[in-house]
Amino acid sequence: MLSMDGLGQKLMRGSGAVLLFKVGGALAGYGFAWQVAAAGGAAAYGRFEWAVTVLMVAAMVGRLGLDGAAVQLIAGWEAQGLRARVAPFFRWGSGVVVAVSGAIGAAMYLALEAPEGWGWGWAGLCLGVPLFAWTGWLAEVLRGQHRMVPFSLLQQGTVVGGAWLLFAGLPAVDLPPAEWALFAFLAAGALLGAGGWWALRRQREAAAVPADPREAAAEPGGWPGWRAAGVGDIAGPMWMSGVAFLAMSSTDTLLLEAWESDAGVGVYRLALRLAAFITFTQFAINAMATPMFRALHVRGDRADLQRLLGQISTANLLLSTPILLVLLLFPDPLLALFGEEFAAPEVRGLLAVLGVAQWINANCGPVLNLMNMTGLQRAANRVILATAVLNLLLNLWWIPRWGLQGAAWATAVSTVVWNGVSVVWIRKNLGVWTILGWAGRGR
């Protein structure tokens, strides 16, 4: 068993790897945004971001919550020495995810009319649903095994970075910039997905002969089946939470398309992307900490869990605050990099509102990850579903009145609500705080 110092060192090493890829992918993503905007203006970038939003929502639905269940189950099996279950679970889950998401993509293509101005891009988007459903599932399987480098390669920011390289490096084609950007995104996802599968296969081959013979005997039956493993009880609430959370994260973009121009959507998405940089360190730390939460919970190490949360809250505050200050104090130079359309005074206001909300998000701690890994996934589900409804109502109320500012405030209020409610729920049910000053202090 690792000591607390060992856990902290493991957390920092794994988080550092994720952060490196996350920051690199983000910088490349900003380069990609600049290039798409240069090729077709804010409207082209808005159309591309809308397409990716639809794609990610459909892929999330197609994973049925199995990606979240994979982290909890695999991390628990690893802690219990039941690694023989992982490979058959991965094969079973892959079949389910590909079949369901493929049916969703086909239904979208056959039943829905392509948006105005989209040609081959709509077919590509529908074909991409099973691709990104499977890569998302694969990423969480890798995370459950603490394989943080291949996990990082399969994140959306890294895929956007790969898309930028393809968009910039391949010869020009006779397609609108938004569609060409989408095809580059799909190609990058396919290439990185193949790399992630290769990494998982190498891991499975290396673990084919257990170092400890008792490990092989510990699970003679291998995968016990989804019912016996309780996959449905875990995946169901996580699926509902994941779909609701992604819907909540996408509602502003999807509804803005009804009241604003493509250029307005592009401006808003850029402000949202810049504000999200505040949570990059939180994402990196959470990516590594999530399976650690499960292992500590399975072993009943509440004291170590409390101290780990204290380390996380300190790191979040120290790393997120400077980024917020840069966004608040120097917005004009950042926005001017992307063109005159993005440098309007209104965009500075968007950046401030969204930036403060993301800072609060970062400093409330890994609340949803912690709840999902400690058996509180149904509670997390209720929190997110309720907040998603609130977010939808606020967007429907405020966007027609205040446009982009209305969407930003709806997103900010919803972010503060679900974080605040989750912090209190965790304190009540787990006896720990996740925010600085209280984190690590249990009852």
C-alpha cells in the first residue's frame, strides 16, 4: 500500500503528464481556431464548433455510461488484484458502445435533414459518432488502469491539436472551411484512437502472465458478466449524469444557433474556450486522482482520502488563480490574436463572466469524480439533472433578451449551483470538504 507521500507523488506524476498534453492540445486548439477563423471568419469557426458539440453529445449518449463505469470498476479491480476481468470487460463494452452509437449515427443521417449549407460534412459528422463514442470509452478504460499518457492522447483538446496539424499540413480541398475542419477533426480522432488501442493492447500483453501466481488464481472465472459485476447499477446513473452534464455544457451553444448568427456562436465559443483554460490543471489532477479515489474508498482509507483532497485543493488554487488574473487583466491582447470580430468590448464581458465561473468550478474541487467513485453516483445524477433543467430554463429566458451575455450568465449560474450543491452533499455523506481551508478535514 502506498503511503500518503507516495500517493501525492503518484498524483503529481500522473497529473503532470496529463497537464502537458492538455496544455499542448489547448495551444494547438487556439492555433486551429485562429486558422479556421482566418480561412472563413468567425462564422466558419462557429459552424465547426456547433458540429463538434452535436458530435460529442451523440457520442456521449452512445456510450451508455459505460465509460464512467469503466473507471470505477477497473480501478476497484486493480485494487483487489482482479485484473483478469479487464480484457473481457473491454471486449464486451466495445461491442455494446459501437453497436449503440453506430445506430445513433445512422438514425441521425437517415432521419434528420442536414443543416443548411452542410454537404458531405453532415455525413462525416454522423459517421464520427461511433468513432468518438468508442475512443471515449477506450480513454476511460485506460484511465482506470492509470495509463495517463494514452488517456491524454484521446482527449478532445489533443484531437483538436491533431486536427490543426492536418488542416494546416494537407493540400487545400474544395470544401468550405468549416467542413474541412470537421474532416480534419475526424481524421485526427481516428489516428489517435488507433494509437490508444495499440497502447491498451501492449498493456494487456504485458499483463498476460501475472507476476504473482496468486493473482491468476484470484479470479479463475474471469469476467463474471455485466449483471454479476453490477455494471448496470453503476453505468445507468453515470450515463444519465454524463448526458445531462454534456447537454448542460452544450445548451448555450445549441440555443445560440437559434437566436444568433454563426459568427456570434464563434465569438462565444472562443470566449468559452479561453475561460476553460482555468480548469486545465483541475482536469489534469482529476484525471489521475479519480481512480485513486476509488482505490482509497475500496480500502476504506478515509484519512488518506481527506489528505489527498487537501493536496488537490491547494494545487487547484495556486494554478488556477494566475490564469484567471491574466484573462481579467489582459483580455484585449488575447482576443486580438483571433481577429477584429473577436476583439469587441462585449467579448471581454463574456470572458470575465465565464472566467470567474470556471475559477469557482476549479476551486470547489473534483466533486463529481469523487461522488462517482465513492458510490454516490445516483446523488451526482440528481444534482446534474436538476442543474441541467435550470440551465435550459435560464438559457431560454436570457438568450432572447441578452444574447451572448445571457448565455454566459446562464452557464455561470449553473456552474456555481452544481458545484456548491455537490460540495455540501459530499460533506454530509462522506464527511470531507473539497475546497481549500476545509479540504481534508473530516468529521
